[in-house]
Amino acid sequence: MTQVAQEPATGGNGARGKAFAPEYQGALGSLSVNSSLDDVLAKGVEELRAAEEAGEQAEMARCGVAVAEAYRRLGRIAEADRTWKASYRAARSADDVGAMAWAVWSGGTLARQRGAFSLAYRLLGLAAELGEQGDDVVARGYSLAGLAETGRIQGDYRAVGELHEQLLAEARSRGEARHTVWALEGIAQMHRNTGSYDTALALFEEAAGTARTADDVRGRAWALRGIADVVSVRDGDDERALALLSEAELDCRRMNLPSALAYNHKMRGNVLYRAGRYPEARDTYTQALDEFASMDEPRGTALSRLGLAKSLARLGRDRSETAAELAALRDALEGIGLRHAREMVGKAAAELGVGPLPEATPAAETPR
């Protein structure tokens, strides 16, 4: 019989329950959403080996998802890729459709992290179908959320805005605090990126409050990052923004969340740049760039390069070098499927007075 990962509903319209991590299943079901990734990985590998020795395919599948997710969040991409695929094979051998859904969800999330958006869409769509077939409502919801987040990251707000709202309503109706926080943050980010700062701030603050009540440390760290961004860009309150980022950084370090920490540092660079503190911004973007590069995270890498290029330009870098770097970044961002890359880099070029940027040179045709 398929094991369904589902948090008990609390009823009502809010998310009043404590946050839980549905990707921690089987023998790992007792792990907290706030367990450090090092602890998750150590316990997960131990239980996965025990399941392998016992020949328990279903348990191998369930433990494998937690191990794959720990590897992914730690930036250990090759190991994450091998592990989610092994989890899927074990789930298929056990005829556990729900576990198959979770394994494919992990693979789709990894694909998005690596900038392979087309693959992410395919895998997450399949995961949603498997979740429905396996009667695992949470796997289906997380997979649809993955599709929504992929579209949001690409800048396709029209396509995924309604889906975010739908998933928020579903999460609230079931009392899934962690998923509620995710949806609130996604909707807030779209409002922030389209200039609706007041709405964005209210949603980020609601997400932070929900996460705090639900004891969702990771979700609150991301929400604090969003609040810091808005108070920086809307109010110019860089000191408050930096304080919020410092608070979030402590939680990222305590739970060993390298990706969240890298994005925190990238946002710190943004705040420092807006405040005109260009040497500090340069150093912070450089730190974030190194962190993203070590995780093979192309989107974060490119965005950190963009911030670094702007900071160096403000510090006197040659205009032609800046233009060449921005053109390369535009092509890199477009290459990984970010629809708003041209507009974003074009605004940077106009701000720095180095446009128009050279267009990419078409690749020469290979002689036959």
C-alpha cells in the first residue's frame, strides 16, 4: 500500500500547524524540518544502507529522497543526481507510486537548481501526475509548487501567478504551514519584482510571522531576506536591511544551508550597492560568487557576476570591459532560460552608462 506523506489538517483558513518536512519519510520521518543538513545526511545514509542490506525497496526509496535532498541543498550535485535516480528505481521496484512521485520531484527540483528549466518542467509535471495517481496530495502539491517556482524564476508571472494563489489556498485549507510560507514568499517576490513594494512587504512579513509560529527556521530565513530587499529598495533603510540579513544568516549557518546562505550574501551585496558602499558590495558579491560556483548553481552565479560587474564599474573599471561583461552575462542568463535577462542587464547598462551592449556573435558553422 502506498505510504502517503500528509500533515494533519488544522482546519480553517490559516496555517496553524507546526511545519514538517514531508521529504523525510520512512525511518527518517521523525526528523525535524529544522534538522541540520549534516544530520539529515548522516542519518539518511545510515538508514539507506540498512534498507539496502535488508533488501527493502520501499524503504530504500523513501530514505533515498531525504538523502538526495540533503545532497542537493548542500550543493553536492552529482551525488544528488545519482541518489534521486536510485530512489526512483527502488520505488518502481516496490510499485510505490507515491515514492516514485517524491523521487521525481527531487530530480525536478535539482534540475531547476542547475538551471535546466526544460528538464525541471518535465520532471515536476511527471511528479505531479504520479502524486495524483498515488493519492499523495502533498507530493502533488509540492510538485505543482515546483512548476510554479520554475515559472516564477524564469519571469513568467502571468503563467504561474494564479497557480501560486491556488496552492496558497490549498496549503491554508490543509494547515500546511511550510507550504503556506513558500506560497506567500513566491507571491511576494512577484509583487516586489513588478514594483508593488507595499504588497510585497506585507506578504513577506506574513510569511515570516507564519514561519516563526510554525517553527520553520528555513522559511523564516528566506522571508527575512525578502523583507530586507524591500525595505532597502523602497525605503533606503540599509541598516535595517543588513540587520535582517544578519539575523537570517545565523539560521542559515546553524542549519548549514549553503544555497540559502549564498543568496543571503548576494542580497547583502545588493543592499550595500544600493547604499553606495561599493567596496563592501564588491567583496560581498565576490563571496557569493565563490559560494554559488562551488555548488554549480548557474543562476546565482550569474546574478552575483552581475552585481560584481556593477560594483567594479562604480569603482572605476574600464567602460568597454564593463560592457563586454554585461553582454556576456545577458547571454548567459538568457541561455539558462531567464526571460527577463535582457531587460535586467539592459537596465544595468543604462544605469552605468555603457550601452548599447554588443550582441552575441553567432557561432560559426562547423565545416563538413
